[in-house]
Amino acid sequence: MLFRTAFLEGIRSGAITVAFRRWRRPTVRAGGTLMTAVGQLRIRSVEPVTLAQISAADARRAGYASKAALLEELALRPEGEVFRIELGALRPDPRIVLRETPATSSEDLSQLRNRLQRLDAASSDGPWTLATLRVLRDKPGVRAGDLCDIVGQEKMRFKLNVRKLKNLGLTESLGTGYRLSPRGEAVLGLLAFGR
């Protein structure tokens, strides 16, 4: 489930509290969360509705000037069922909080090392975490298309792997490319010296 920038700003301000989507099956679930560019959004409920059940007030709560504008957008995707998604609290992105939290204890560092070893072991391409962390340290802000050749990975695989590291708080995305977080620097030091 994606939101355009204007809708994200409405969610951040609290003006948008509901969304409508036409799906074959929902991509979010009640009680779950959705990571957005403005933070982690709680999903209160996901219910199928008919177009007749959508009111003008619902459309305004969803960020549309009118019910007609909302229905026009829903019509762009004719297949599937219409769902009403009640939006809950918007919290800070936990990956940002994590990357700003130094991994200083031996327990933290050991858990991260073990997690990286599991990522390496699960990869059909073989170990990749150390090489990826090193290239991001050495080449911050370089495009993924250039970095993937250095580590010998296909571009989409490389981006997926960087996202896995980001979820551990080890990297952060820049306007172009990536860089290691302070947490990532500490873990790279641990891996490099085999501690």
C-alpha cells in the first residue's frame, strides 16, 4: 500500500485518517503496521465496502476534495474489491531509531553478528554482508547500479540486501546511494576483526 507525498503529509498532520483501495486481496491487515516515508503507520481496520457506502465525509477524511474525486481514482483500477482502511497512530520509523542507537554492548554486537551470519547462510549467492558493508563504508552516496558490480550482485538483489541491512539499523538511504550508520560502522569493525 503506497501513498503519494500529499497524502503522507495529510497523514502526518492528522487530516487523513482513512484510505480506500481497490484490491483483489488486501495488502495490509488490521492490527498491522505499514512503513511509509513519514514513519510507521498503524492499521486499525480493513473492511470491504461498496461504493454506495462511501460518504462525502469519508472522501474528505481520505484526503479528497469530493466523493466524486475518490471514486474517479478508484475507477482507475477496475478489478478487485473496494476496501476501507482506518488509519491509526503514526510512529517514528523504528529503523531510524535503531540506526541512531549505538550497538556498544558485547551482547548487541554478538546478536548482530549472528543475524548477519544467518543472512549469509541463507543466501544462494553465498556470503554477502561483509562485502556490502565494506562497499557502503568506502563509497557512500554512490548509485546502487555502480555498487552492485563491485560486490558481484545483480542490482535488484543488491538493493534488497541493502534493505535487509537497513532493517537492522546498519545503513541509511541517501538521495543517491547509501551509507553506513554509526551502528553499521561498529558492526563492520566487529566483523573485520573477527570479534
